[in-house]
Amino acid sequence: MLLAIDVGNTNTVIGLFDGQTLRSSWRTKTDSRTTADEIVLIFRGLLADQPPITGIALCSTVPAVLREMRVMLDRYYSDVHTVIVEPGTKTGVPILTDNPKEVGADRIVNTLAAFSLFGGPCIVVDFGTSTNLDVISEKGEFLGGALAPGIEISIDALASRAAQLRKVELVRPRSVIGKNTVEALQSGAVYGFTGQVDGLVDRIIEEIGDVTAVIATGGLAPIVVPESETITQHEPDLTLIGLRMVFERNS
């Protein structure tokens, strides 16, 4: 059984693979103050009724958590083959950016999974703490992309800076023209961020030509996918799948 761990800025997603089949997955909050001993307690609770772990694949965008993850793996899973995606890890993804080392590990993992599943050129839209658009060539190369503030943190910032506005449930409102403050905020969030993504995708396609797919992933993808005119695929487990593929390449 392979344990795949994707540590994001807001959430940590954990998947358990039996071969190529994702058997179970969990989502927990990411806390940069969590210690190695606390992390292992979470894992043991989630994996209590599961078969033994024979491999671990990990990527992280939070340095403090990655440090504690290394301690936890060395202390409690030292006998399990572990692959951490970082500079120097064999992924099979050429990174054609000015500074390849600054590209997040999750973006590289997503590139591998997207190209393997859908071919290229293609675009990955990852809806997380930030909204990442990653562009992949017809050869599976990571070309770069665009980064924008994520949906949830944008709503949080608005609520904290505007005295008469507040956080609202991120769902589709009755119409684009909100008849009250809640619906107006929902309209701006749902349709506004959808328009942002569609606009960026259109501009990317103008530069690189037609793509095989525009793939949405990330915890907030279900908010935008039904409204988008450019997203063609929704793969919520894209990063976990990519971690499994990286592990296989390094086993």
C-alpha cells in the first residue's frame, strides 16, 4: 500500500493506493506549528483499519511542515521506502522556467499526472490557497503559468477589510445580479473567479494553440467547474495520482 501525502498551505490531502487504485483519501488542515509526533498520531488514526504501508510519496509547499514530516518519517517509518518530491527527484518532467528550483513540487506532480492522463499540450487549474494555472507542452514539459489569489483567501480578505461585508457560503446565487449582500458576494466570487480563469485560459491558448484538455483540481474546484466555459476535465485526485507516478519512477 502506498501512502501519498500532499501538504498544501491550507489543507493536507492524504491518499492510500492499492496498486494504481486510490483506496481511500482524507483531507486535514495544514498547521505549520504541528510537530512530528502530532502528525504521526493523525496518520495512525486515519490508517488504523488499513493494510500496512509499504511506500510513501510526499510533496509539500510548506517548509515548516516538510521539516516535521521528515522527522516523523525518519522516526516512525524509517523502514518504509519514501520518496519526497524536491529538486533532484526524478519526475520525468523537464521544467522550462527561469528558475526551476522555485517551482512548487505540487505543480510538477500535477504536470506529470495531467500529461500522463490527457496528453499535451494541456492546462492544469489548481484551486487552492492560490489559483495556479500550469501550462504543459505537447512533450510533457512544464512551461510556466499564472498564479492568482485563491477564492477563499480573497473572500477572507474582503470580509476583514470591509466593515459591512462578511464571509459567505461559496455557492451559486440565484442570479448574477445579487438582490442582497450575501447573493452579491456569492455572485462576485463564483462568477468573478470563473471569469478570471476562463480569461486566463483563453489568453494561454492564444499563445500556445489548441490544448487537449483544461483540467481542474484542488479543493475549491467544484465551485468553478460547473460555471466555466473552458474547463473540460475535473480530476480531484490529480496531485495524489502524480505522487503515485513519481514514486513508481523512483522505486
